[in-house]
Amino acid sequence: MSGDVWTEECIRAYGVRMPSVDAVQAVFGCGATRAYEALRSGEDLGFPVNKLGRRYVTPTADVLRALGLEQQPAPLATVRPLRDQPGAA
């Protein structure tokens, strides 16, 4: 993140997962250097860190939980029953 303030909306904007370094910064309020140190040392951060190729990622829902924010379910799309579809029997 380029700004100094982490908001709930900013974190949710990552989608399903976010870079672990950003997750550490958002949860602990530290800078990138300290975040990388925490990741390299294997500290227990209170949320999972997964390796995806050469990158480390964290589920966004776990970051929100670590911050005491509830994960809101994604809105479901409205689907018309098949019988209401044009051309359906």
C-alpha cells in the first residue's frame, strides 16, 4: 500500500488473498523492513503465511479476523429460476 493508513476497505480490496508483507504492516502497524524481518524469522503472526511461487500470501479473511473485523459474506447474485428463463419449458 502506498499510503500510511490501512482501512478496512483497503484490505478488503485485495480480494481473497493479499501479500503477506502488507498483511504484517496492516496488523502490526510496522514498516516494510520490519514486516520482511518478521516473515523471514518465522515469527508467529497470528495468521497463516503461504508460499505461492516466489511470493508469500495471506488470506484476507485471516487479516480481517486478526484486526477484529468480521468477514462479511460476498453478496449472492440474483438468479431467476430456470422456468422463468426465456425459451425454457
